Amino acid sequence: MIELLYGPFAEFDFMRRALVGVIAIALGGGPIGVFLMLRRMSLTGDAMAHAILPGAAVGYLMAGLSLPAMTIGGLFAGVVVAVAAGLISRFTALKEDASLAAFYLLSLALGVTLVSLRGSNVDLLHVLFGTVLALDDSTLLLIAGISTVTVLALAVLYRPLVLECVDPTFLRSVSRTGTPTHLMFLGLVVLNLVGGFHALGTLLAVGMMMLPAAASRFWSNDITMMMLLSVLIGIVSGIGGLLLSYHAELPAGPAIILTAGAVYAASLVLGREGGLLWLAWPRRHLEA
Amino acid sequence: MHKNSAAIRFDEVTLGYGRRPAVHHLDGEIASGSLTAIVGPNGAGKSTLLKGIVGTLRPLEGRIDLTGAAGAPIAYLPQAAEIDRSFPLSVYDLVAMGLWSRAGLFGGIGAKNRTRVEQALASVGLIGFERRPISTLSGGQMQRALFARLLLQDSPVILLDEPFTAIDAKTTADLLDVVRRWHAESRTVVAVLHDLDTVKRVFPQTLLIAREPVAWGETQEVLSPENLLRARRMVEAYDPHAAPCERGAA
């Protein structure tokens, strides 16, 4: 029985690689997801994930399924869309969510068209849904490097990042770090999406950020705890998803996201902080 | 002694949005260590004036000199502070933000500053609330916490924008004690207020403003019935055909 849990990893090299990959993605993605959620940017993350597609597609057109070309293309496109959406919302009447929606629809259509120009449907599936079971050394190094940079950068940015969410006016009155912090945070989001993109594809990469983060909100009122929980939930979902895909012969990327979704659903129902069960059967009120 | 030095000096200051003035040609100074109330009707430019002093709004014309503040950051409590109350943060952490100028981006807080945080919480009557999430605070408790944060900022100049609006009598009295303490410590305090009784009881100096400054000086003289009536009349309607202001243009 327990064999089922570690057997696949002991037996197959590609499963071990996938395991390392998802753990690294969870380490960086969880805390980023928590901040995206608390900054009410959950959908921004989603839109930016799509925005990466045409950049990666251009890289693919020029160099095929090459890691550096698609990474650089994706990073470039992600940053361009993030900055453009920010500028448009600042200087026109369009709010940021509307301009992001416009950009991501364009990006998705453009990206799929670009990939189809040269590649097969298999390549398109690769770009859209990733290949977590086929991570080579350099991709693993890239993902692990991105997680390392993310965790370190968050440690440095933590204070202004929290302050900018809670009380931006106050941060502006005591320091000028607000805008650079925001920009660096957006940079980290793009980085993590590009890392996740190689394993899970543009459409699902954001799932390893938002689902663990959203689930953690139901268990804690403390941001540090939420970040730890989101990492833990991400890792558990990654392992669970890989096992599910192995034993049930499901595609690995969607299996991982489905597992994370199941953890989210369970948290939504059972979570101590505002879970549905506790709302439906509240305990008796206290004296004070 | 503080009569001699100005904490904040206004030199023909016009502040506004677009080209429309909200504060029109304000000239004068706020003495270092003084306790000043800014009074006037809604739309008179009171909050705009504070934003101008803090520097979030740049004057359309004229200068604001913060000579007396000696480069230290101003402690500013905006009207209805745009705080995300749903953010998972404890009261302690919210208050400890006041230590920013000491601890900065990375600095640890240390035992000495922990004592400071506890003292600040005690001064505003929030002992026992340290671990509570800010989402559970009432309006008055939130205002107490924000005053504790101001205390920790330890700034020579403190600006308060309608700090007692929608706050009950007990909380107002407690927080006014904090204001009196700042005054006793020779800090410069400027507060936008609507309750004229509070102004008369606590604030020696008053600036009465209705876009144009109406009167400025000793509270008793400024808040005369004639001045208050003038202030009421002065908030005119928006004029779509307003001509460029010629005052001081030469």
C-alpha cells in the first residue's frame, strides 16, 4: 500500500525530476500567490500567465522547443504586458482589470496562432499545458533558481510589500519604496509564471500560485502562517497530483492542479477561518 | 521661544487639482511647537492643505517650507485612512509600522523598541489587543491604534485630518489627551476639525479657511461669528468659465 506512495518515484527517474520540479515551483509560487491574493491581484496573475504565451511562442518559432529562447520570450512578453496594463490604467479612463483582460485575450489568441504557424498540435499542447514529466536538467535548474531568487527577494521586500497592501498612504508618507517594491513584485510574478510555464504550461502555471494561496486563507489569519501553509499545500498537491497521474494514467499537469483544487475545495468547506461548515453550524457565542 | 521659529511656512501657496485651486494664495506660518486647528466648511481645502504639507500634492504656485521639521518625516494621519482592514495583520504589527524611520526596510525591532510599542499601546488604551487581527477592531479602536502608530513615529510635526469624525466621546477624550501630550512635548500639531467646541477647548491657534484663508491666529478671535459667516459664504459654486488668476502674476 505504502509502496504506491513512493514506488513510482523510486522506480522512475522522470518521476523524481517531476517531484523536484513541483516542490521548487511550490516553494516560490505559494508565497507569491498569497501576496497576489492579498493585493487583490489574483486575476492579474492569471492575465499575466496568458500574456507570457506569445513571447514564448516567438521564442519557439525562432528556436523550436528551446529552453532559453522560450524563457526569454516569455519574460519579455510578461513584463511588457504588466507595464503596459499599468500605464494604460494610469493614463486613461480604463481600469487595470479591463486593460489586463484585453491584453490577455490578445496574447492568448496571438500565442496560439504563432505556435500553430510552425508546430504540431503536440507542441501547442506542450506550450499550453506543460511537460512536467519531461523536465531536463537545465529546466530543473531554471525552476530551482527562480524559486531561490523568489524566496530571497520576498525576504528583502517583505516589509514594504505588506505595508503597501495594508496602508499605501502611510508607506508613501514614510518612504519612497512603494513603487519600486510593486514593480519588483510584478517581476517576481512574471519570473515564477515563466518557471511554472515549463512544467505546467501557460494555462495552468498560475494554478500552483493561486489555489494553494486561496486554500491557506481558510486556515489562518496570519500572513506568515498563510505563506507557510501555501507552500505546504503546493507540495502536497504536487506529490498527490503526480501519484494520481501515475496510477490513474491521467495527464500530470492537470492532475496536479486538480489535486490543488481538491485541497482548496476541502479548505473551503472545513477551514477554521470562515469555512462553510463553520458558517453553517456556528458554535455558541462567547461571553466577551 | 517657539513663537520665533516657524515649523511650516507658506509662501503664497495655491494648491489644487488640474488648474482649479482648492487652497488659494495662502501666506503665513505655523509656529514650531504650536497646536493649530484648521477649520472650514466641506470643500474648503483643509485636507488638500495637509496633502500639500506632506508633499503628496505639489503646489500649483508658491512654496511650502518645512524648515522647522528638520528633515524628519512628518507624521500624517489621513482622513479615513485607506487601510485594508481585511488584511491578515495583528494590531501589534500595524502599530509597529510607526517604527519605520528607525527600523527601515530590514532593521530588527529590538527590545528597546518593543517597550516603545507597548508604551504606545498603553497610551491609547489598547493593552490586550496586541494579537487581535485588525479586521476585528471597531472604528474607535482602529483610530486608537493609528494614534499609537503616530506616537511611535516620534515626529516633530504631526498632521491629523479629521481624527475624531465618527468617533465617540470617550475615545475622542482619550485621543485628545495624546494630542495635549504632544503639545506639551513641543511638537507641532496641526489638526483638521469640525467640532468647534473641541477647537475652543484644546487648540490655541486656528486657521479658518474657505478656499481663501478667512482668518488665522488666536482661536477666540478667529472663531468669531462674523468670520464663521464669511467662511460660509465663500465656498462658491464651480465656475466653468473661470479666468486665469492674476494675483501675484506680475
